[in-house]
Amino acid sequence: MKKEQQLKNLIKKQLKVAGYKMTPQREATVTVLVQNRDHHLTAEKIFMLTKQLSNDIGLATVYRTIELLTNIKVLKKSSFDQDGIVRYELIQNQGIQLICKNCGRVIEVDQDFMTYFSKVIAKDYNFMVNDDFNNVHIEGLCSECVTQVAVQNNA
């Protein structure tokens, strides 16, 4: 459950950075996507599952939300050759993520640092890193939690 909440918080942050709010309709759609994060869903399937969570949501709203989430790189649009049907997949773990073990905050590492990091690994370890940096999580404490711990230790 914690992973689902972290993903929802990350998507909410991505929406905010892009200038959008997490409306109740978007939240219902995001909930479906997060709960089915290991599946490639059609827009129709996303709608049907979202309709179960939010009975008053319309098909056009779900389609607009899918389009928005695709545009801000939360969803990946795929079409498989076998059937030609467009499916959507939640993009998880874009690059390196710093995860606070105390509050659950997720901080995305800057792309420039990731490029630098891959060059250091290539040079120092003679190891070529994949460009996508999938599934790299570094756990620790965010700056706010470090401050809280320091205050508690000095009290």
C-alpha cells in the first residue's frame, strides 16, 4: 500500500509541476493506473475500472486525463503489432529516485547528474550503464526529516 501512495504522490507532484491540479476525476483515474501498474491497459479498460471507483465520471474525462498523463510522461502509450490496440502503461522509476524512509517523499535525481553518474561508472568501472536507469532507488532521509532528527537529538 505504501508503494501505491508513493506513486500517487509522485504523479500529483508531476501534475503540479506541469501546472495541473489533482482533481477528484484525475485521482480516480490515477488510482486505477497505480493499482494496475504492472499491466498494459486500454483506454476503455481504464474507463471501466475508473467508473467503478467514481460512478459519475465520463468517458471523455478519462480520455482527457489519459492524454494529459501521457503528455507529462506519467503514462507510456504502446501499440502491439499483434492486435494494433493502443494500451497505456504507468511509467515508474524514471531515472534515479531518492526515497525518504521516514516520510515517504520521492525525489527525482536530475538528468544531468544521471549522465555524469553513468560516465563515472563507465570510466571507473569499465561498465556501460543503460540509458533508462530503471529501478534505481536510494533510500535515506530527505532534508526536512534530517532537520527533524537533528532537532530531536539536540532536545
